[in-house]
Amino acid sequence: MTTFTRQVERSRQATWGLIAAVTLLHLLVSPGIGLSVDEAHYALYGLHLDWSYFDHPPMVGWLQALILPFAQSDFALRLIPIALSAAASVVLYQLARELFPEQSPWLGFVAVVLFQGGIIIQLLALAMVPDGPLLLFGLLAIRYLRRALNQNRLPDWLLSGLFLGLAGLSKYTAISLAAGALLALITNRRWQRLLSPGLWLAVGIGFLLILPVLWWNHTHDWISFNYQLQHGTKGSHWSAERFLLSQVGQLLAYAPALYLFGWAALLQGFRESRHPGVRDSLCFALPVLLLFGWNGGFYTTLPHWTALGWAIAAPLTARWVIHRWQQRPMRIMVWTSAIYSGLLILVVYSQLLIPWMPFQTDNHPLRDLYGWEQAARQAERLRQELPDSLDNPAQIFVENWTYASRIAWYARPAPVQVLDQRFDQFDLWFGSPRKGTRGILVTPSYYQGKSGARYFADCTERESLPILLNGRPAVTFRFFDCEGYHGSEQN
């Protein structure tokens, strides 16, 4: 066994050890807090199985449905995302070795470290959101697409189509993978692959897998596609301020090492585009990074939207860092970024395990994560106390979908209706409020909009529920008995 081979084996073992340690940490902290907005929303996907949904394709719901028949605890709902994160890290290591086989045997390990150093990646591992399956299936799709383009083997083409389709069932961002595949085909000058039956079989498999999404949208007036197009272009004009704010968010979420060195590596990559691994990294990473980079000027980009792009860029970034490791400024910047990541992860995870942050009454910095289970149970109890009426059954009301996700999950199967005027998934599940409807309105103390009481002829406060942390209310929920829904802005 050569020295290089021994080093590759050591780096592989170190990577497996790192992934195992991070996974154990995720399992340790995952029971410490209730479901977030998106987690609860996608858990409801699993309860209301369908071919697709208002805001996303169905994969997150289908995966949660595998767990729900056996357990419905917060911890159980986080097992699959934790497993997806670990699997994605394994695939990332393998992809890095295939992109740059001649480079340092530790390149794959460094790529995983850079990626796992982002606080947003740590949080994605704790929550079932579309980016979790997208990361795994997207990285697998790239791995087999590269093999298929280079070797033209039928199994690689079939697996490419499979994973592209599964990525498409996970999140609409998967369209960037198709763009990357086209760029790779062009830049690698593999024109003869257009005549390969394998390529068209891959296209067919991918198309068949996303047919449920297309069919569901066809039967629902294409509301999902329309929503995503409007959601990504809300701003009336491109704003440098929004663009910079989006980029600062990415810097903080992915840590300086991956974000700053990543862009440096991508720009340097244009000078080294003859290298197949560099070329493919550019082809697959840039579509998603540039799409959300430019779009951030119209609508502030959320950090996790670019997770797939930074995952693909991680091996190229690791290569760039390793080549410059002997430079003292590089080592200082890397260790500074490592300290930033370590401290941030420590603060977040310690808060999840044992809430310790100081706060003023009803103003906890993480107040949106506490008390929803208690509030949902109390709302359902109050709803059931209202007089029965077959023609006008009492509902639970909230001001917007972010509140509805938690209340509907923890009060399941009670109906929860959203009072804002936007048509969304909750209107599909529970219907829109009808004129004259009555029920219990739930409002957290930090709600900044106009009171939902304005939609009713009469609302009377019934109870309040303070959620105590360290002996002080972190948030207080208020419950109103409301009658005569009229849906207007007038009281």
C-alpha cells in the first residue's frame, strides 16, 4: 500500500468519524425544542398525503409519512433529516475524491469540514425541510451524471435520471441541476452523448418521477409554480441593499471559510477550466448560486436556498485552501473561521439543550420556538367548550400560516383556519373561513400585525397562557372567543 493510499484511508476514517460525531450531536440536541414553522408545516404534509403541495413538491411529506405511523414525537420527526444530513456528507466526500482524485488525500475530509462548519447546515440537519433531501439526491445526481457523461454506461445514466427525479420531487431548485448538466455537456464537448439511448432514458425517468408534481399543479391551476415565481420576485425593482443583505446572510450562515474562499475558488476556477473537476464544479455550482445571488436584489434570499450550490462548491473550495495552506494569512483566516463556526454552533446547541439566554419579559430571542404545543392544546380545549352547531362548527383561527403550522400540528386533527387573505395550503386542507364562522383566535404576544379580531363582528378575550423559561414569561399566548366572521378590514 502506497503512502498516498494510506493517507486516503486515514482521511476516509477521519471523515466517517466526523460524520458520526456530528450525527450523535444532532441526536442529542434534537429533542430539546418544539417544531419550527417549516418542520410543523411539512409534518402536516405527512398527515395529508398528496401528489404535491401549494409551496413545495411532496418529498418532505412522503418521507415524514414513513415515520408517522410509528411515532409522532418531535424527536421522531427529526430522525430522517439527521440521516439525510449524514448521508449527504458521505456523498460529498465521495464526490470530492472523484472530482479531484490527484489532489491531497485529505481533500474530501476538508470539503466535509467546510460544509459542516456552516450553522445553516447544522440547522438543516435538525429539521425536515426540502433542502435536506435535495442535498442528498442532488449530490448523487451530479456524481452519476459525471460518470455517465465521461463513460456513457447505462447504469450511470439510469441512476442519474433516478436521482434527478428524486431531487425534483424534493424542491424546485433542482431545476439548477438540469441547467448544470446541460452546461457540463457543452463545456465537456460531449455532443455524441446526445445520441446515447442512456441519456434519453435518464430524461424519461426524471420526467416520469416528477409527473405527480405536474399533475397536481395542473389540477390546481398551477398555483405552486405561480407562487414560487411571485415569491422569488416580490421586489418591484432590483436593489443593491437587498442584494448585499442577502450576501451578508450567506456569509454568516455558511461561515467565512466556505463563503469567501468559495467565491475565490469559483473565480479562480475560470482560469483552470481545463481541469475536468474544476469545470464540472463550475457547471453545477454556479447556476444555483448565481440564480439566488441575482434574485437577492429583488427579494432577500434566505440562506438555506443556496445550500446545494455551496455543497457542490465545497470540494473546489477545499482544493483552493489546501493549495494555499502554507501561507500564514491563509491559516489565520481558516482558524478564525473555525473559531467563529465553533462558537456559533456551541451557542445555538447549548440554547437548544438548556435555555440560558437572558431576555426581557415576553421578548425571548427564540420566542417563536416555544409554547406552541401548550397553546394548541389550550386552543382545542377552548374550542370544544363552545356550543355545538352542525351548520356552523367552531374553528381555531390564527393570523397567518406560520402560526397555523404549529397550532394545526399540535392540535391535530382539529381544523385550523388562516385569517389573512392569501390563499395557501391551509385553505386547501381546512377551507377558507366562511361568513358567520365562529371559534377561538390564538395570538402570540409578539404578533406585530393588525389583530385578527378585525375580521369578526365580536371577539372577547378568554384566557392567556404565559410560557415560562427560567421563571419568566418568554412569550404569552392570548385566546379570543370570536363570532361573526365577515372577512373585511373593518371592526
